[in-house]
Amino acid sequence: MNEFDLISKYFSWPLSDTSVVLGVGDDGAICDVESGYQLVTSIDTLIAGVHFPKSTSAADIAHKALAVNLSDMAAMGALPKHFTLALTLPEVDQSWLEDFSQSLQQLSTQSGVSLIGGDTTKGPLSIAISIVGWVESGKALRRSGAQIGDGVYVSNTIGDAAFSLWQLNNNDAPDSGCLVKLNRPMPQVELGRSLQGIASACIDISDGLKQDLCHILKASKVSARIEVEKIPLAKVLTDHVNKKNDWSLVLNGGDDYELCFTVPVKNQTMLSGISKRCGVKITQVGVICESGDLEIVGAKNIGRSYQHF
Ligand SMILES: [Mg+2]
């Protein structure tokens, strides 16, 4: 099977998005942009053995490769619209491609985002997705807007994916809820959109709560005090933390793809409505304060954050 047959068989499904003028199949894609909107773009690469265990199924890999990109759109408060895919494969395995393609199509349809082009090549398995979203002009969420006195919030529970990976690495029977968070994270796109004009800064948690919050603090030139007892945890993770007295999975565990954001006091009353409408739990874990080191109250054994290099 040559590259062109592979693309037409597995990566060119019909699109209903009218903003796509020309999709897969030419040298480039052509898309309309609605007036009053700005484009937001982002790219994320997943490499076998680095970003997912080599035993991960094709369907889980496809889901995650797109989900992590959708999560970056969520962090910006953007509406995901289009994506391109660069797929590097060690060999053409048709049943793997079938599963990968089906799962990618499923999440893209569910999220209203269209595959408009890509590239395939031979080499060690890696998946790079570049995504484009739309945001109302001037309304994008950034890392740089946090102010002293703002509350620090997170969505849902933290550390589930890292706990699941820890279980896999320790040959523990995996907790099914945490395993779903590891393999099939659901990016908080609706929440991100709802936080436009409400949150003062936002980031998605890909490398761990501590490190990602620090990105907000650095960009905003402020600090924060968070209390570990306030961080929302799944029951299994609470048990793990209590047993081991170890907060490292909670504070440094990556792959949650939840949002961490800051909200000025005057906007905080709107959060319960947003939480209900989006079906997402929102929890305050701390407060923004003057510059200095991030203060983490109540934790022993914090450990090190994920490092890319
Ligand atoms: Mg991100």
C-alpha cells in the first residue's frame, strides 16, 4: 500500500464542516475563518515509549494524540476547528491503521474538529498533530493574567493518569476510572470556552499541577499558596497518598488534561453555574499572592516535576 492509498483509505472521511473549502488531498488545505475571530494554533507530538507505553492500543494512541491538542485549545478558551496529522509508522499494519483511524474519526466528530491534511512517513512510531482553533477576537485565555488575590482552581480530579501509570509500572491491577483518564482523557473544551471573560489566566495540566501552575505564575509575575488537602482526588488516590504519605503523583503527575485557572474574587460566584452547565467539578485549591516561590501547604515528599529533557 503506498502513501496515497493509505491516506485515502484511512484519513479522508467526509466532513460536514462548511469552513473547510479544500481538505485532504492537495498540497495544502483551504479553510474560511469567520470574521470577528482570531486563529489559535498549537502542535503536540507523541512518541512511543516516551509519551505512552509501547503496549498502548492504536485506538488509545489516536484518541490521546488528538485529545492533548484539543486540551491546548481548551486552555486558550478556543473552539477547536481543524487539524493536520503527521504519522510516522514502523510498518504498514492495516488492522492497526483501521483501529487508529476509527478512533481518531470518532473523537474528531465528537469534538467538531476536522482532519484537513497530513503526512505519513516510515520510522519509529510517532504522532504529531497540529491543531487550529477559533477564538472571538481579543478573548483568548492566556497564562499571563493572574492577579494577587485571585483564586486558583482546577477542574475534576488531579493525578488520576499518573496514578494509573504508576499502577501499570508496579504491576498493580489498574483502577478502571484512572486508566480511562490515562488512555482516553477528555479535554475541557466547553469549560475553557465558558471561562472566557471569567478566568484571569488558564493552562491545561499536561506536565503536572505544580509545574503547570508555575507557568501561570511566571507569565503573570506573581506567586501562589496552594493547600494539598484541597486538591480534589479520586478515592483510590486519596488512599494511595494516605498510605505512602507521598504527594508526588498528585503534584507532579502529568497527563491529566484538566484545566488549572485563576479567577478574580468578583467572578467567583459564576463558577458554580459554569460547573453545572459543563458537568465539570471545579475546586479552589489556593490563592495568588505576591511574587516569591510557590508555597505548597501540607505536603511532604513532593518529588520532582516531569522534565522533557
Ligand atoms: Mg498545554
